[in-house]
Amino acid sequence: MVALGALTASALAAGNGNTVWLCNSKFITLERCLTVSENLSTVVFEDMTELGAAQCGPGAVLGEGWVGPGSEDETTSVSFTLSKCSPPPKAENLSGELLTNICTLIVSFKMLNLPWKTVAYLKGAANVGRDQAWSVW
């Protein structure tokens, strides 16, 4: 997902290998920064225990949230343009096999347990942990 509005980027935080956010090319030190995002490529959502999958084309998934200060971020809303979403013919199971998708029609999408709060760390950072994560973001 690419943040529109207030484009964010990560940079090294002094000394600890953690990440920090930039907002309008400035470090976020006290206030958090609003982000608006949309998917730029097809996103696939799967329930690997039920063999159900849905895919949404570019521009179908819109998100809003906050980043900073430090390495914290929060996703506060996610919405979908259902006309850009469809069930693919196959869905992946827990063994990595592609089998017939049980989903034949997408009626609605709902993201659960919002807001999602995450803490971003650089690869190789010693202290890695997340409260909730959506890997697409």
C-alpha cells in the first residue's frame, strides 16, 4: 500500500535499530501523522482453513490511519470497492496446495478489531514484536 496525503518513509532511529516515520520529509517527534492509502496491485485475502479466497484489484482497498511518533502506527479504517473484488478459482490451504475456492460470490468485506496497532522494526533488529499486523500494509 502506498500512503497518499502524508507520505511516510522509515529511517534508522539513533542507536537502537528501530524505525521512525517521516511526515512531509520531517521526523515525527511529538505528534503523529495522518496517512491515507490504497492498494496499487491485486491483493488476495484467504481463509486457509476453509479454502476461501477473494482478490481485489488496484484501487479497491482504501485505508486510513496514523504513523509515529517512533515506530508505532495505527490503521483506523479500511474500505473496499466491491466491484473491483472477485473470488479467484483457486484458494490455498495450510499445506500450500491450490484447491477449488469455496467462495463464489463476494457480498461484503469487514475488517475486524480495528484499530490495528503495530510497531515496525527493521529486519535484523534485536527486539521484534507486533500487536496486530496486516501483511499487505
